[in-house]
Amino acid sequence: MRLSTLEKQVLSGIADAHAQGGIVLAQMARAEVDQREYSTHGFRTFFRIDAVGRHLDRALWKTEHMPTAHARHPALRGRASFTLVIADGFICCLEASSHRERWPTDEARFVIEK
């Protein structure tokens, strides 16, 4: 499986806003989607990536420091949140949540906040 358009936009937004964005982009270019799970309130996309190249900073491996992004969608009252999970210095999973609102079916209408 390949990254969806929304996943690419979110990961690019995270990379643009992060000091180690170049490493995120380099890893994103090598990543393949291993699994994508949708729920009523979001999704989780798990990545398969070869463990070569530069690692992301060890501080990002802690949940409270993992890179995030937010997006708006006309079907949501609030913002959707996206968290990039880092494991052993590599992107591992992208978690999306609409915070108790039903996840929109038309993902093309998301606008990533800068």
C-alpha cells in the first residue's frame, strides 16, 4: 500500500514545522504502508521502513514529544489531530483522531493548519 494524499500532506506539514523535518521527509520517501486501520473517530497507519539512514532525535521517542499536526474539515466542529509515532528513531505510525466526532469520509477536504 502507498501513503494516501492526506497522509503525505500531514507528514509534509509535520516536517515543515519540525527542526528534524528533513529526516522525516527522507524516511517518508522510503516508507511503505504496512497496515491502515480506520475507526469511527480516525485511523492509524503503520509504516514499514528499512532501519538505515539518520535517526530522529531520541527526545522524540517519548509520547509527549512526538511530532503533531492539526487539520480542519467542514464536517468537523473541532480540529483533527495527527501524531507521528517514532520508534527507535524511525517513523512507525501516524495516528489521526477527530476527538469523538465521526471521521469524515471525504478526506480530500481536510486543510492542514500551518
